[in-house]
Amino acid sequence: MSPNISLQRKFVSPEIIFGAGCRHSVGTCAGNFGARKVLVVSDPGVVKAGWVADVQASLARQGIEHCLFTDVSPNPRCEEVMLGAELYRSEGCNVIVAVGGGSPMDCAKGIGIVAAHGRHIYEFEGVDTLRVPSPPLILIPTTAGTSADVTQFVIISNQEERMKFSIVSKAAVPDVSLIDPETTLSMDPFLSACTGIDALVHAIEAYTSALKKNPMSDLLAREALRLLAANLDEAVHNGSNREARQAMLLGACLAGQAFANAPVAAVHALAYPLGGNFHIPHGLSNALVLPQVLRFNVSAAATHYGELAPIILGERLRTDDPSTYAEQLIAEFEQMSARVGLPTRLRDAGVPEEMLPQLAKEAMLQQRLLVNNPREVSEADALAIYQAAY
């Protein structure tokens, strides 16, 4: 029997080193790439937590020089990428290391793209626009959610247009990801909640991705959801629990690999305008629209949601009737944000009601994501979802 061509997939992933303390091997990894001088990209909060000092010490042990770039906003901006790329060039760097959450990691990816191509970062918006390999890139995540360390996506904020834009290319996959659970111990409850729900959304949308859902992504998404759902509350309310932190980071890694190969959809498409216009953290933006997007999708994805409900709810399933599982799953996510201390309505996050039509228009620009949704989304649908979430 000939193979089913429609099921053939190339699986995208960097080299991954997972485990407590693995951040201390960054100097060895950089040396393996022939590093002369490393640009270390981070932000002030991560520097204050001490994780950058560990990276600097590891590089010093290998006799590798470095310079530090920390001018990174919570949603990394075009001008920050360009400044970082100029520092990379002027300092004669040949390897990039990022330490932090999604913002420093996306900024580092952008810096590598600009350094390689010598053009402005916004020129690379879209899919497969990169023509030159980026410098060697080593990422060390300090949050359990964004998964920038294992994916081919780069998300940058264009402040002039008040929009986020995406760069998608296998050339943007990092070379090495050092995933160290110890670095997530410094996360506060709010950040733990935002990034944890972001990871859950990655897994859910990968599992229901209309175009590229496949057996490998399904396997990763299910295990990610099992780990994340069982440990999110503990990681938020008892951040010193190392086992919960490790489970969350592993779950985020698996969810990232799932959506790297079965891309996300309408939740993210509707979340991006919230971040671009109001600087709402990405994970919170996802959380604010997630229940209503699930409710919108249920007519097309009830079977998939029903399959996920026992994984997420476990013994908390209210009935054994599978026909109710999708509704129980939606109810769980409606309660989850409040349980971990996040705002649950757009109005509670400072979104003006009169902006909802504009947000719906901007969501329609995210066709790269919307085509993956199990149900087609029109501008009227997007507005109705925002209104229901308001």
C-alpha cells in the first residue's frame, strides 16, 4: 500500500537540552559554534533575577567574550531589534544567546535575522521570507509558556501601526534550547498564570488545527495538556514547588513543539490585536478570548474538545456522558482565569467597548492563523466573540 501523502510531515525542532542547571552549559554550547564574542539578549527583570549572571559566568569559563543587550520591551519592538542588530555588528559578535521569556527570545531571533540580511526587520513579515541563515542562536527560557525557544515563529510589535506582525521560517528555529526549570522559580504568580494559560492554548489549538494536525502533534499536545492542567494552580499559588515548575516547563516545551508543527488559530488571531493596541501580556490576551473562541468552534470541534476534556478535568468531570464533555471543557476555562487570579473580561483588562469593531478588523489580518481554525471566522464572527468576551 502506498503511503498517504497528506499525512507526511516534516517535524520542526531545535536541539533541546532539558534539566535543572543546564543553563550553566551555555558556554560550552557557544564554544561548539566557534563563538568569538556573544551577544546576550535579555531584559532588566531577568538580569535582576540573576539568570544572566549565570550565563555570563559560563561564557567566561570558556574564555568567550560577550556584550549585553537588555533594551527589550514586554512586546519586543522593531526599533529594539534594530538597536540590538547594530550592537551585534559593531561589537563583532558571531553568536547570539537569549535569556528570558518570549520577548527577549523573539527579539534575539529578530536581531539574528537583521544581522544576517542587513535589512529592516519589518521587511520579513510573512512565511518563508528568510534567504540567509541567521547566526547561531541559543535560547534559555525563563518562563513556562511562550515556547519561542522551540518554534519557527518570531512575533514583533510595530508601534507605528500599533500591530504585531509575525515572521515564520524554519530558518528562525533556534539551534539549541537550554530548558532549565530552575530559571522559572523567579516567576511571580501573574506571569506564571499568563504563560501557563498561553501554553495550554498552544496545545489546544494544535490539537484542533484544521490544516496540519497530525499524530505526532496530537501526542505532544495531549501530554502537554496533562502536565499543564495538573500543575498550573500549584505553580501559580506555590511558585517554590520545583516539581510543579518542572512539569509546567516540560508541558510548555511539548505544547510548543506541537504548535510548531500544527499551528495555532483563532485564539491567537484575536489575541494579537489586544497586545498590539493595549500592551496586554500575550498569555492574558489569549485567556481573555479563549472560552468564547472555544464556544464559537464547538460546532466544528466538539469531538476534539470531548477528547481533551478528560485529560484536563480528570476526576472533576461532572458526568460520564461524552456529549457534555466539550461544554465542561469550556466551563473549565471560563473558571480557570479567575482561579489563577487573572481578569476574565475584556473590560476588566482596560479594553474600551468602542474599540471592539476595530479589533475585529485587525483580527482579520491574521489570516495565517485563521486558516488553521476548525471553523471559518468572519469579521462579524470576530466582533461577536469580542462582544461575548467583553
